[in-house]
Amino acid sequence: MNILIIGGAGYIGSHVAREFLDAGHKVTVFDNLSSGLEQNLFPEADFDNNSMLDYNALLASCRKNIDAVVHLAALKAVGESMQYPEKYSVNNITGTINILNAMSETGIKNLVFSSSAAVYGQPKYIPVDENHPLNPESFYGFTKVEIERLLDWYDRLKGIRFASLRYFNAAGYDVRGRISGLEKRPTNLIPIIMETAVGIRRELSIYGNDYETRDGTCIRDYIHVSDLAIAHVSALNYIKNNDESLTVNLGTETGTTNLEVLEAARRITGRPIPSIFAPRRPGDPAFHTASSQLALKKLNWKAENSSLDTLIHSSWEVYKKTGIRA
């Protein structure tokens, strides 16, 4: 199939593009490089350097005999979304409307969408399954909920089948070392630990050490980005073969504390990784882990590369090449 991957030069998007190429598909990456990187592009994939806010450019790409679209382009900083909701409305929601309208105009019927566990907000029970109430606590999470509602309407009215993949905490890098572009302005724990290990940051802040967990720090569900990429290919096959839409969580069903991640990173990198405890952040739950039973049932998918050591080691293999510290 010919796959248009919007946001395919980004951290997750580049791994998704690699997985579709490995599966034998033809790939066109559509990306404005606002957070994506040229070094994350593959020579065997076409590249359209454009924004999804440019409807005519998007339409032109969709007219290239495209069979399916994968949508990973979004602003995702939770804190920033609370300060600048207008920016997130335009980029995330208006951008997705443009994608859906371009697909409708060109007759493309299959879409895989990068959603988020942020749609759930504070968990009412653990592990979180797809029936959990949607109650986002950030404007970023709200944009993902609204996009899922749009997808449902375009499914009903335009016959566009979608797979909405609700990621938990993506981490790691391609275990074969084929992707080396560092995230711009990372906000997640593992890349921040890596930046501290190589000296980009002076120290790491761990927010809260008085939670009711085994060591007092938050527990999160970390999933390897290659496992996420595999799920995108499986999800597209599912919606195309079954002619029905799908919404599933993608996680490991296990949780790791912030301190456990930090200690594993110290062990694997051999670096001290200075850290301090900081006050809790508003809205941070003590536990947040996924139930991925529906993904197992529908897609025959489960996380295979998401051990803590694999997450840290594959990240360190990329970050240690930055040369910030000897």
C-alpha cells in the first residue's frame, strides 16, 4: 500500500515510517519539521515538506495514489497547552479536520491516529481500559478527545475507518540503531534522564516522593516506541481487512516508578545522573498503567520490546553519541 505518514519525521513518526517500510509498503512522509528532523527521514521514502494547516498542500499529497493515512502530527506539551489553548486548537483540531476533509475529497478510507492516555485524566481504576471515562485534565488531552469524536462522525458520515491508538508513555529507540534524531524539547522522563546523563541538563527533577507507591514516586507504563510502531501496521491491517474502526490502548500493563527508571539508567549508562526531589505537579496521578487486552484480542498485539533495560539501553545508544560529555 501507499501510506501517507503525517508527522513521519518526528520521534514516534520516524519509527512508524521505518516499520511500514520494513513491512514492504511505499511511504510518503508529510512533515513541516517543526519538531521532526531531516535525519529521521529514510532515502526510500518520499518527503513532502509541508504543514497540515496548508490544505492545498495536504490535498496534493493525498492525490498521490495514497491508500491510507497515518496521523502523528500534534503539539503535545501538556503545560504549554494550558497556556496557549488557541495554538493547540488550531494545530491539533483544525489540522485534523484538514486531514479528514482531504481524505474525504480524495476518497482515502483508512486512517491510523496517534491518540493518548491523556484522554482519561485521573484514573478512577487501574489498569485503565478503553471503557474508562474520558476526563482529560489538560487542553492537550481535550484536543485528543475532540479529534476522536470527529473521527467517529467521519466514520459514520463519510465511511472513513479509523484506528485510534491511545499511547501510554513512549520511550526507547530503534533497537537496530537506524534512528538517531534526538527529540526537540522532550518532556518525558527517560529522554530527560538521558539529557542529564550526557550533560545537556545539570540535574533531573523528580516531582514528588510522597506518593503511596513502593518508593514514593509516581508509577507509569512505559512502552517501547518500536512496539508502538508495530501496532500502527497491525491497526491499519485490521481496519482495512475488517472494514470497521477501532480504539485501543497501547501499554505494557505493568508499571515502573520514577526512581526505578533513574536507577536503571545509572546502572546502564555508568553516569551519576544528578537528581533532586521537587514538589508534586498538579494533576499527576500516583499510578497510571494500561490494560492492553483489547489490543491483544483485536490486533494480536502485545509489547515485546518494552523491558526497562531495553528502553534505557536503546535510548543510551543514541544519546551517548551526542558528545556533550566524555
